[in-house]
Amino acid sequence: MAHGPAKGIARWLYTTNHKDIGSMYLWFSFAMFLLGGVFALVIRAELFQPGLQIVDPNFFNQMTTMHGLVMVFGAVMPAFVGLANWMVPMMIGAPDMALPRMNNWSFWILPFAFAMLTSTLFMEGGAPNFGWTFYAPLSTTYAPPSVTFFIFAIHIMGASSIMGAINIIATILNMRAPGMTLMKMPLFVWTWLITAYLLIAVMPVLAGVVTMMLMDIHFGTSFFNAAGGGDPVLFQHIFWFFGHPEVYIMILPAFGIVSAIIPTFSRKPLFGYASMVYATASIAFLSFIVWAHHMFTVGMPLAGELFFMYATMLIAVPTGVKVFNWTATMFKGSLTFETPMLFSIAFVILFTIGGFSGLMLAIAPADFQYHDTYFVVAHFHYVLVPGAIFSITAAVYYWLPKWSGRMYSEVMGKTHFWLAFIGLNVTFFPMHFSGLAGMPRRIPDYHMMFADWNMISSIGAFLFGGAQVLFLYIVISTIVSGRKATDKVWENPEGLEWTVPSPAPYHTFSTPPEVK
Amino acid sequence: MLNRAHGRSPWLLAPALLVGSYQSLAEEVERWKYNMPEGVTPVSQNIHGLHMEMFWWCVGIGVVVFSIMLFSMIFHRKSRGVKPAHFHESTTLEIIWTVIPVVILILMAIPATKSLINLYDTSEADMDVLITGYQWRWKYDYVDEDLSFFSSLSTPREQIEGLAPKGPHYLLEVDEPLVVPINKKIRFLITANDVIHAWWVPALGVKKDAIPGFIKESWTIINEPGVYRGQCAELCGRDHGFMPIVVDARTEEDYRAWLQEKQAAAAAIRELTSKTFTFDELYARGEEVYNRSCAACHQVNGEGIPGTFPSLKGVGVAVGPIDHHIDVVVNGVKGTAMQAFGPQLSEVDIAAVVTYERNAWGNNMGDMTQPIDIYNHKQGN
Ligand SMILES: [Cu+2]
């Protein structure tokens, strides 16, 4: 049974090995992260000063759209699926994913989806330019012809995510080693189990809404066209019914990652394991009944407005529980600050700041001033960059020695951390101010009163971008020439993945381990 | 201080701090707009209060949580020889830190609910203004006064392209502001003609989406005369960043005077419809209309943007039969970004812009059309 990988390109094309597929997902995600980052830098370069200097407003809109789509669907989601592929089987003592062939397929359709999406940049009329939220009728009647390719690309991404999610659920529910009861599973496994259910619930809704767009554009229906009896606001309801859980899809696995890292470097077990599980489940449940807080200004009836305001505020409770638990885990521990720990602590602090602005945004009357300004941009970048991106980075530093058998350079890792940490705050903190002062989002030019904050943001963005190039270098040099890692890697980490050699052999747990 | 051609470098703040002169520091702080304006209406002031209250709650909670983390990071380090404790569970603690946030949330929700109920009360308005979003300008209809007009960006292109110094109200200025009286309850009826826009004036605390096919309501009572500026807040296509809103609030008297003047001007335009113009008059007026209303899509040079907005130079409708040309401009092309300009532009302006398009950029069709022809076309003759 135990045999090594095939040779050459065939290994990657035909592989059904969870480690190979995990690596491909991670590399793909990093490539998309750089591409989406380049789009972001075009935006920040144009916004460096008032006036139009670098790009045409229409191209600017294409950049904001493509940046959002590529980061959400190309960078963050595939990175988490890649981590799940690598870690879930190793954490539950399974030999591989439950559905290995589907695993291969769900990865390999992704490059096609993104090749198609990116190719729209070169089409007549340009790429999608209606924002990553693609509100109708701007994305239907008024869209460039490339919108059809965008719809098809979204369908493929959705299919990939659904297959990935089914695979993860099947693996977790069926392939745990004897003794690995549900309440013994590492939190990363728990959070991914819940995330996978969210994916299965909402990706079909996204597929539905883009199909309705397709019908409106090509087949004469009027789902989102008032003149034909439809309603543009219907689009927003369906989109955000997908979109809000989507936000949690991008953050729940991150909770799992830091819940693994903080205890290791605090040398103390995770505080409140059970409450962490329940909090994750409550957040997932609440994520289905808060979608219209993205639409407070569409003019919903008062009762609707109040309901969505209260439900949204409630999310602060389970989220708070998580933050308190992480804090209590660190309290009276014996702390060291290796790179993964630095990223995790930054995660907790900055994600909490993003949570605060989220709470402010939940207050519907105040949202009338915040909505669609840079305050919102600051908010969601504070939850997504230190949230999703930092946790993924922490995970890479934490498990890379296990994957590659080699240790990264701690000095380099810490340099990367500080550059990224400073870059991030310099970029996104001033956006709170420009937003409150009245700068709408998605504009290519602005009044001089926003000039100072924008210039600072742009400088920070280039710093942050540079830090990620350093990250690429660190990962490659670790794999090529890092010093040998021990099997345990860290002082006393918890979890089955640390019981196998470093680098993890091509096949692990062919005979299930005994979990006590 | 706003008269800068470019944003002043943020690094200038540092010398200001070093010099330490209180005056320049205060000026700097004033210049760096960093918070929500209090505004000039009861609603905006109420929202500002809620915003600050929420902010201080968050600061308070943040200080507590981050202090504990910082304390651990400083005192519970391995390098200090600390041995880790082993506790990892406490139902009491979990209950405490579930219940306390719930209580805080209730304290937050009460004023927010009151404020929202007030915001939704659009009854008993003294006057109604119908606001319609277009790509990329606003139309204001004074419902009871038989008066309506468009309001578009008036910042010259040279300022945007950096060929001229930027004015003090760069991108926040329009040709025709919305003029309203103070101390009156004004109800806004908000809709759109093409895509979704959002009408937002921070100083009034009003932001409402303008949705094609639906009318949404909002209201305001302005306390002080003044000029208040805002922008479209919902991505609405290419020139989303270039459709500002200017509200000019005046005393009742001044408002009345302005109203009469406007109504007289509108009557004069109607008069012009029956007048016959020379080619040069039409061409000159047409160039102006074109640059204001059409160039955003078809471009100043008439060449459009391939794949999105057609070229009018030497091809298609502009060099075809004139009747069809008039029809396209008056009635638009259904289901495309080419809107019906019939209801938006006066007969004179349409005649002028059609004449212009047929003869500009080397089209040289040599023909022209009069306002009365446009009037007849609209009447279906
Ligand atoms: Cu608009």
C-alpha cells in the first residue's frame, strides 16, 4: 500500500493524495494573493493623490471588482481548503480525504475558473466593473459583455467549493481514528466542519443569483428589472444571503488555526474548548439571519431594520466569548513569541478592532452615515487581512516545518511579521478616518480633505505588498535550504500531526492511531 | 488651506509637532478631518451622538481586554522563568462574559431603536422633493412647484486631469444646487432612472439608495442656512465618483425669491422652443450640452469607448438619417446605457446636441434641426 509519489507533472495532474492537493491549493492561493495584491496596488497608486493620474475610472472600477473577487474566491477560500487538505486527515488520524478523486477535480477546475475571470481584462469592454458585490442592474443591463464569462467563472468556483466542502464533511464524519470523538477533535477540525456546512448551504444560492443574472441578460427575464416586474433589491437579498455566511466561511477556520497556535506557545491548554465549539456553532447559525445589515439604506420597513440590527448585535456575544477564551489561554501561561504566535496575537487584537467597527456598523441609524464609505472598507479589511490572511500566514509558519521537514528562519519570519503588521495598520487604520470624514468607497478621485489619509494608506499598502514578497522568499528558502526540523517541531504541541515524522511521509496513518 | 493643487504631504505634520507652536498644531488637527461631522439637522446630531457613544463603549472594552493581553505578554513570558498554570475551563467565567456583553448590547440597542423610529417618521412634511439618480447626475423635482432641473458636476476636466490647480470644492460642486428652505420638514422621495445610486449628504445625516422603479423616502429639517455637500454613495458605473450633491439651505424668504427666479427662467426656455436658431448658435450650444451630458460616455472626441460606448465619429447613427438620430437621443435605446434624453433635456438643447454631433469631429453632415422639430417629434408628429 505504501508507495511514493509518481514522477514529473503526472504526479500533480493525477494525484489523489491529500498532501499534494493541499500543497497545490496553497500555491495556487498564494499566486492569486499576489495577483489580487497587484490589483490593490493599482487602486492605491491611483488614490495616492487627488486627481486622475494613472488609470481611467472605468479601469479603476475593474480593479476594485477584480481585487475583491480574486482575494475572496482565489486567495482566502482556496488557502483554507489547502490547509484543510493537509491538516484535517492528519489531525483526526485518517490516511487521506474520504473522496480523493473528487478532491483532485475540485482543485483542478479552479485554475480554469480564474484563467477565465482574468482573461476578461483583455476582452472588449473590459473586465467586470460593477464591484465584487455585483449589484443589479449595474451588473446586468449595464454590464460589459464579459459579465457572461464572469458568471461562468463563478459557477466553476462554486462547484469547486461545494465539492471541497462535501469532501471535508465526509472525511470528518467517517474517517476519525478510533477514540477521536467529536468533542476531542482539534478546533481547526471543528471550525472547518461547520464552515463546510455553511459552504454547502450558501454556494448554491450564489449559483442561483448569477444564473438569474444570466437569464436577465440573455433570455429576457426580469428578475432584477423593475420595468418587467422585478426588483433590483431582490438581487441584494439573495446576494447577501450568500454573502454574509461567506464572510464567516473566511473567518471560522481562522479561529481554528489560532486556537491551535496560542496554546502551543502559551504552553497551556486552550481555555474553554467546549464553549469555543458552541460559540462557533452559534456564529454560524446567526450568520444566516443577519444578511440585510448590508442593506440598511435600501429602505426596508422599520420592523425589518430593527430585526436585522438586533440580530447583528447579537453576533458580538459568541465572538466576544472567543476573544475572552484566547485571552484566558494566554493568561498565566509561559509565553514565547515565535512567528506563528506573533501573527496569532496580532490576529486576536486586530480582529477585535475589526469587530468593534462591526458593532458600530450594526447600529442601523449610525450605519446611514458609515454605509458605503471607507469606514466600511477599513472594517472589512481589519477582519479579513489580520483575520483570514494573518491566520493563514500563522498556519504556514506553524506547520511548514511539518510539511517540508525544514525550519524557517525565525529572524526572517519576525521581519516579515513586523513589516506586514506595520504595513497593514498604516494602510487600513487611516481608512476609518477618511470614511468618517465622508469619503465614499469605490471612487477613483476625491476632494483634498481626504488627501492626507489616502497618501498614508497608499504608502502602507506598498509596504504590505513588499512584505508578502519577502514571505514568498522565506517559504521557498525554507523548503530549499532550511535546517532540519524535529518531529515535534515545537516544545510541546498538542495533536496527532506532531506524532508523525517531519517531513510528514507521503502516506500517514495507514493504520489508525489509538486516541486516548 | 484647501486650495492646494495636490494633497499636502502628511510628513508636514511632524515639523508642526516639533515646532510645537500651539496655533499650527491646532490648525493641523483641524485640517485632518478624522471624525463624523455633527451636521446641521436633529437627525445628524443624534446619529453623531450614537456614533460617539458606541465608540467609547468599544474603547472601554478594548482597554480592558487588551490590557489583560498585554499584562500576560509582559509578565507571563517563558523568558522570565514563568511556569504555566494548568486551568483550562470555568463555567462561571463563561457565563459572566456572555451575560455582561448582552447587558451592554441592550444598553446600546435602546437609544439606537429610538433614533431609528424617529428616522422612519416621514409624516407631516412641509414640502416634497423628488430626487432621481441618473448616470451620472441628479435630477430634482419640486413636486408642488412645477419646477425640475438636473444637477451635474461643475469641476472642470482640467482640474481633474491635473492641468489646473484644484478649486476649494473640487469634485463637490455642481452647476445647479438643490435649494431648500431652513426649518421646514422636507420629505425626499428618492428613485433612479438607470442603475442604483445613493443620495448622501453627511451634514444632513441622510443617506438613501436610489433604486430604479421604486421610490424610497427620507426626510430632513435643516437648522442653519449654508451649503452642504455630499456624493453618490453607491457604485453606479464609470463616473460614480463624479456625481456630487450640493444642498443650498436658505431662509424662507431667500428660498421664495430663488424659486420665482427659477420658474421665470424655465418659462423663458419654453419660449425658446418656438424660436428659429442659426447653425452657429446651435453648434455652439450643442458643444456645451454634449460635453456636459454625453461626453462621459461618448468621450469629448466622439470616439466612445470600444465595446461599451459607441463612437459617433464618422459611423452609425450620427452620419445616418437625421430622424433616426433625433429618435435615438429623445427616446434612448431600450435596455442599454443610452437613456432617453427627451425628458432630461430641453427641446433647444436636444436640437443643439444633434446638430453638433452631425457636424463635429469631421462628420460634416451639413444639416441641422430646430427645437420645434424636436417638439414635434416628442408629440409623435
Ligand atoms: Cu451614482
